[in-house]
Amino acid sequence: MSDKFFFMGRQDARENHIEYGRDVNASRKFGSKKYPLELIVTSEARKQAVEALVVEAQLHAVVKLDGSEDAVESIAELTVLLNKKGTVKVDELPARNEPCNCGSGKKYKKCCG
């Protein structure tokens, strides 16, 4: 049997309109006035500390105090925003025959280019 593809029936008319991997909420910026972070803490002292972190990072958040015994602190969203890395910018790539930036001693075209 050959490796050719054969038509196995009628294609679905809506198949081209399905978008995979597209985040429909990508325009949301969490921590803004419109979409504040919802954080839960277990003590008043921790609430004040978290509010200080939010103000220092110039974000907006609703910090709720949950004093029950089985309460769990939920500040993962804030942690993610505080630990977010900045964009890495490369000033200029070296020419093909110049030494590579990685420090290997080889020409750029033979190493990383």
C-alpha cells in the first residue's frame, strides 16, 4: 500500500474556523484597575505586608482576610507578576567573521550563527 492520502469523506465546513491555542483573554492585564488581583491572606499583619508589595509594584489588588482555621493563603498571582522577567535585548549581532558573543573563540558563522 502506498503512503498517499486518500479522501475519507466529507470535510466539516466549520473546520477552518477553529482556532487552537489562541488565548481569548490575552488582552486582559491582571493587576490593573479593570482586572484587579484577588488575593487571600490569613492574618492582618500579612495583609498589610501584601498591600505594601502591591503598592510598591504599582498594581491593583483586592486583598481579603480569611481568619478561619483551615484557611489557605492565595497570593500566587502576585508572585507571578513580581517575578516576571524583563525582555532580553541584544544590541547588535556580530558580523559573520567576527568572534562569537558566547565566548567560544570561534567565528560567529561557525558557532551560533
